[in-house]
Amino acid sequence: MEPYGPADSARLIGEADKTSRRTEFERDRARLLHSAALRRLGAKTQVRTPWRRTDHPTGDDFIRTRLTHSLEVAQVGRELGKALGCDPDVVDTACLAHDLGHPPFGHNGERALAEVAETAGGFEGNAQTLRLLTRLEAKVYADGRSWGLNLTRASLDASIKYPWRRGQGPVGSDPAKFGVYGPEAEVFAWVRRGAAPLARCVEAQVMDLADDVAYSVHDVEDGVVGGSITPQALASPPERRAVVELAAGRYWSGEPGELEAAAARLSALELWPSRWDGSRQDLAGLKNLTSGLVGRFVTAARDATRRVFGTGRLTRYAADVVVPAPTAAEIAVLKALAALFVMEPRQEDPVYLDQRAVLRELFGHLLDRAPDSLQPEFQGDFRLAASDQDRVRVVVDQLASLTDSSALIEHRRFSGRPPRMPKA
């Protein structure tokens, strides 16, 4: 039996047969690669803002953007998915798409949009991704409306990290994390036809793990190069204790002792740097560390999954990705390391407070003057909106589509106030 059947390669809107020899899943990946939403990720914050630093002679162009992060997630996911028997193009498409819905200024911007969109059902970057793929990104227009990229069922399902609506997640899950807004409920039901409630297909689990691996490893790399993280942090008892405490409270539900052991294992790795001065030798050592950690985590998950589910092709709902507890603990420690030394100190930084204010003020300005204040494609959506909630959602759609720089330009255009610029 084929691992992917006609239902998996079906599209919500039927399309004429193509003369191309590409598979349906190859066509999905191509549509994603050519999308405007993917290009915009090149100017959106991953963790540290991709602006030119005023205290550095060559700027700060080393750090990752949402686009470079997504490309790295796709590479990690494609390799793991291929090893498990998933279609590599389905996984690649999901990985490239996973951050499309994130707004300007990273999670800082997501926080601001969640506030202004509260009356319309809130904001969540993953739910925005599904909305973008099935409605906002113009590719297929039929029956008087846009159907987004009109991807196959398998690719859309693989792109949904949280397959539930707001407030309907598993017991104990973060209520702020959900994957679908009310207006997309019908499309969501089509995508999920035949799937058990709350279950995630193998490809979505691969995408999720690839995201965790990529950002846990690469955020630490960016933090070391940027001077926020010292390689000796995990070897210092006070700093290690702070990292473990943060990991236990945010990324881990097991015993804290497992995090202590994970931190000790990581700092004892032969690849773990003992120094950092930014030399070419140190840069090479850091890159070898990131490669080694990615390989370590992916291999552990691949082998554990194979031990449980055997050697056949693992696709759709035939299996679950198994992440060994020691591996999950090491990933949690790396996440906490970056959070403690890179993200936490910035939460009350005037620059980051200013970013949230920019989006809140932009929202008020656009809504008060809509539809004329909106870009042409959103003007049409606003005029067709049937309720105040729908109109709020349209304004949020435009804000979410902006890059960091375009949000600042739009805000300055009506406020006349220049934004604060980060020094590091």
C-alpha cells in the first residue's frame, strides 16, 4: 500500500492536470518557495532584531532572521523525515511554512498583536500561518474568494503545529498556543478529515522537532557570537542553576535532576568550546558544535522512533516521533540558556517596549481610517467583513504581514516619531 494516497494529495480547489512531471508535493514546495510571505521572513526578527548595530563597524548581519531559521529548520526536518520514510517535500514545505504567520519583531510582536486582536479571537503565529496558506497568500482565486496557495491536504496538515482551536488544546497545554482561528474552521475540518482530534501527523511532529532543534542550537550560537552568552555558562554552578531553574519552569515537566544531568553532559562534550574571542578558529569550533548538536539530537530521535515503530515507511498517522528523555532535556537546557541570557534581559528594554507600542499604535491608526489606510488586497477584505471582529482580523492580517522595517516606516509616516534602535 502506498504511504500517501489520493486523499493526501487532494487540494481543496481542484486544478487542471499539469504537464509537469513533478509530484503534487513537489508543486507544494515550489509554491511555498515562490511566495511573498516566505520572502518577507528575511526582514523579520528571529530572536535578535536584524537591524544594523550602531556600535559595530560592520553591523550585525551574522544573526539569523525568520527566513534563515526556516531554511535551517527545513534542512533538519528534511533529513529526519527522509530517514523515517516521510515524503521529503511534504516535510520541507511544512518546515518552510512553519513561521510564515509570525509578525514583525518576533515573539515581542506576537505579544502585541495578541492584545489588540483579543476581541477577534486573539493572535497566534501558527494559526496565522494556516490563514495565510489557505486565504491570504494569493495563488488560487475561485468562487469569488482567495484560497491561498491551495496546497495538498498532506502538506497543510504537516504545517499545523497545534491542531486545535483556541482553548481546545490538550489538558495542560499552553492556552496561548493554538493552530486555527474561527474563520478557518471549515478549511481546518477538510484538512483534518479522518484524523483523531488533537493528533498530529508524523510530518508535523518532524517539523516541530526540527524547529526545536534548530532554534535551541542556533539561538545559542547567535548568543555566543553576539556576546550575550559565554561558553563557560553551563560550567559555572550559579549560572547552570539559573538555566536549569528556567528550563524547569518553562520547557520541562520531568525531574529537575534530569536537567542538571543534561547541562553537565553538554558542557562536558568535547565539542563544547572552553573559550571565545571571535577568532576564525573559535568560529569554526562553534560551527562544529552546532553541527554536532543537530546530528546528536536528530540521530537520537530517529533511532528511538525506529525502535518503537520498526523499519517501514512512517507517514501521516502511522507513528509518532519518539524523542528520548535525555535528548529532550538537553534541548530544554539550550532553550533556557538562550532565554536567560538573550531574551529575558530584553523584555523590559526600551527598544522592545517601543516595538510593542509601534504595533499597538499602528493598529489603532489603521482601524480608525480603514479601509483607505490599508493595502489594496486588505481593503477588499475589510469591505467584505461582516462584523467588527472580522474587520479587526483584517487589520491584524495586514500588521502581521509587515516586516520589522516596514512596520517602523509605516508608524513613522503617521506619528513622525523615530524608533529606538538597539545597540546590540
